[in-house]
Amino acid sequence: MAKQKGHIKYVGTLGEVRHFKIKGNDGYFAGLKGGPTAEQVKTAPGFIRTRENMSEFGACANAGKSVRVGLSSLMKQMADNQLTGRLTAIMKKINIEDGSEARGQRAVLVSQQPQYLKGLDFNRNISFNGVFSAPYTLTPNVDRNESVLTIPSFNPANFISVPSGATHFRIINAISVIADFVFNPTTGAYEPADTDLNELSNIAYSAYTPVDVATTPLTVTATLPNAPTMNTNVTAIGSIGIEFYQQVGSNYYLFNAGNAMKIQDLF
């Protein structure tokens, strides 16, 4: 690989020579274009490990996407721009725990390894625990299709980090479903173990609550639509969050900053 030392600095490809920067290194580098063709990657024996990795990576990405889709109405105000990658990385940790299948066909068994998702902040820059520190409990029902968030009376000034200008907040209790993703040898692709339950969700909110007055006890109940029967190959995700608003007249306007949400539990 060549390194440019002259005064002309550029990146891109000229003829058969590709010019580029390397993160963490000074200067500009050059090398010949090349690499395997798409057909080689798909069929050549030398790329079998690459194909295995690609297959499992796709499964992990799809499993992470199902988490985001189940909570899609909250993602704009709650998620950072790296959440997709962070979820895929978590699903890969779950994926490699499966010792029952061959490489390239290992399942993403969230139902067996839920601990990897527990405590995940949807925005890594805004910790839910850093914004909201009042006591609370999140309790699922025995059927795993409903959860109840209970918060005793508290003074927001002591337990909430309120962004400047906010007049009210709402507490969120969200329940969503993630199915295990398993390899289907007939189709040669990964599929959710239960397509009907995967990504099913319900998001419940408390009332608009003033930030400068002690609250009454809060109870927020989230119930999956039609009270479905939960199978052993699906997992309910219990997420809790807080949103901030400014009241103007009779309207409440959602803040773009300060909102936070995390996965509290999986059941």
C-alpha cells in the first residue's frame, strides 16, 4: 500500500488506483482496486465463513429492528442515532450464546438471554436514571401481556432533572414483544418464531403532570392489544420513559431534549 507525500491531497479512485484516508493515521493512502466479486462471496468455498457471518448479522439486525418497530412512535424523541448499531451488537451477543446450531444458523434467542437487553438506554447520551430518580415498580401480570408501573407520590424538584422551560412531564410505560429469530432451512433465511406476536406493542402515558408540584401516586398500565397468549419463544419488553412539555394556553408542546427511556425489564 502506497502513501502520498506530495502536496496534492485527494480521495477517491483514479483509474485502477484508489486513494483514501485511514482513521487514526496521518496522510493519504493509495492502493489498487480489487477484492472479491459478489458472486465469489456468495458461492466460493473460501468465503464460507463470510457467508455464515453475513447470515447471522442479518438476523441480528432484523431482531434489533423489531425492538425499534415495536416502539416506533417513541424513537424520534427517545433514540440516539447509534441505537440501530447498539441493538444489533446486543443481538449478536445473544446470537453467539446459541450452542445448539451450526455457525451461520445460530438463533437469536432473546427468550433465553434477556439480560443483554435489560437496562438499555435508548439514548446513550441521556440516561433515564440520570433524569428520573424517584422510586417505582414495574410489575407484569402472570400472562406477560400487561405491565403496571406504579410510582408513589414524590416532589419532582427532588427527583427529576427538568430541562429549562419545561412546565409538565408525562411518564411512559411501554410493553412490546420481540420474538426469537430462528433459521429456516427451507427458505435459507432467518424468521421470527412467532410473526403474529413479534413487534406487537402498547404505549401508555400518565397525565400531564406539573414539574413544580408534588405528585399524587401514579399508576400507568400498558396492555397488549387483544390480550394475546404469549408463547415461550417470545419475550415481553417493559420500557419506561419520561417526556417533557411546555404548556402554552391549553396546549402542551413536546420538548426535543431531556426525554429519556430505558428497557426496565423483560418477562
